[in-house]
Amino acid sequence: MLHFARFVAIRAAMAVVTLVIVSFIVFSLMELVPGDCAERYLAFKNTQGSAISVADIEAERVRLGLDKPFLTRWVIWITNAFQGDFGESCILRLNISRLLGDKFLLSLGICLTALALAYAIALPVGIISATSSSRLLNNTLRLVSYLGLALPNFLLALIIMLFATVMWGESLTGLFSKEFRDAPWSWERVADFLKHAWLPIFILGWSATAFAIQTVRALMSDEIGKLYVTAARARGVAGRRLLWRYPARHALGPIINSLGFDLNRIFNELPVVALILTLTEAGSLLIEALARSNDQQLAGAIIFLLTGSIVAVNFATDVILALTDPRVRRSILG
């Protein structure tokens, strides 16, 4: 138990170090954008008809702390970020934590649900595909998975929207109905959210499911042909017991390890899907910050939160893998 606790502590320390390194990279990229936050904001005000002088820019730099050295500003930023404070949006001049509100949690919930849906389908389907001798079944599953990989998520979203508009006169956009968009959370608002959230979850899970099926099928096919499975079959172990006790159990390791990667891939697809479905969450804010307003502070906060979520998932999968895989457990406990 002491060895396992030490393993968890080391993994937790590595997760924190990873976040610190990522925060430095994100902050450096924010600083590399031409013009600092004071210049961009006052240039924006200038386009609105306000007269801006050099003295105004210098005063704004002092107010934002931009006159301090780079490393000092990074330390302040990362210290505040670990406390949930990302400062002000460069253009909107609103507190970023308040601006994001529950938007990032909604985005993360949609992505995690899409990931769970993908693997809930991919695990049994991938195992069946790897173990079935039916050529028709294998070719059908392979065709479905290839279709999922070949059809982009944004195109699938457009197809569903067009079909829904033609058939029912409803575009299926947004995460809430008009009356619940700015309302406080309640059971009615939760029900309204669930009524709308199934579409982005399905679209994001579309390619993730196809990719996961291919992964599970490849891992199971590789494990089934190994000698330890042949030996177990010779001892009289057969059927589901053979599959779940030996090849499926060993194939779960790489699958569990890939969860963080898959979450990152799903979130990378979220901004485009959010743009098409007019979702009001972190994905749409990220597109707005990067492509339209050049609000690097807001974009940096969203990217850091996403990285933190992926690091947390990877940490959890490391611990789960150590608990479920005897080989990993033996390497830890000795």
C-alpha cells in the first residue's frame, strides 16, 4: 500500500509539473502576439470613436501590470490560475472566470459524455468484430467505422440540421430554449439542456466511436493470437470467460491510457461544431477569442482549463490502470 501511495504521489506531482510547463507555454504564446493587451484594447476603443493617446496606453499597461518583467507576470498569472482567477478579458473587460461561468463545465460535460458514449459502443462492438467469424458482420462493422472516420463532424452536423429543418422546421441549434438561456439552474433548465445536448454529444461521439472501434478491434485481434490465450483455451477456458479474463483484460490497458488523448481530440472538434450549432459554451468562446476578437487572455484561460482537464483524466487513468492491470500493479508494488 505504501508503494502504491508513493506511485499516486509521484503521478500527482508529474501532473502538477505538466500543468506548470503548459502554463508557461500558453503564457508565452499570449505574450508573442503582436501588441500587448493595453494596445489591443485601446485600439479597439479607438475604432469605436474614442481618442486614445500614448499616455493612455502607458497608464493601461501599469493598471494591468504589463510594466512588470515577463517571469513575474507569469508567476502571478499561474498562481492566480491555480486559484481559479484568470484576470480580465483583454477586449471585453470582464472577469474571465465570471465570463466563462458554467460554459466550460458544459463543454467538458458534453465532451466527457461523448467520450463515454463512444467507448460504451466501441468496447462490445470492437470485441465482437475481432472475435466473430462472420464475414458479413465484420465487413458491415468495418464499413460503419470507416464511414465514421471519413465523414467529418461538421458535415454530419450540417446534414442533421438540414434534415431537421426540412422534416420538422426546427434547426436543432443551441443548448437551451429561449426561455431557459439566461435562467438560473433548475430541474426544468436541466431537462431543457438534456433535450438539446444530445445532438452535439452524438456528433462529437460519431468519429470518436469509429476511432475507438478500430482501436479496440486491433488490440483484441493482437491479444487473441497470443500464446497465453491459446494456453488458456487448451486448459478448457472458453466463451465469454476466455475473452473477458484474458485478451479483453489485457487490451484494456492501452484503451484506458488513450482516454486523455481522445478527450483532447473531441474538444478540438468542439469549436467547429459549436460554430455550426450556435452553441453558447467554451468552444464558441474559444473561436471568438482566437479568430475574431484576438482576446488572448480569454483563449489562454480556456486552453489552460482544457489542459488541466486532460491532465486530470490522464492521472485518473494511470491510477485506474495500476488498480486493474496486474502487470502494472506488480511493477509498482514490486
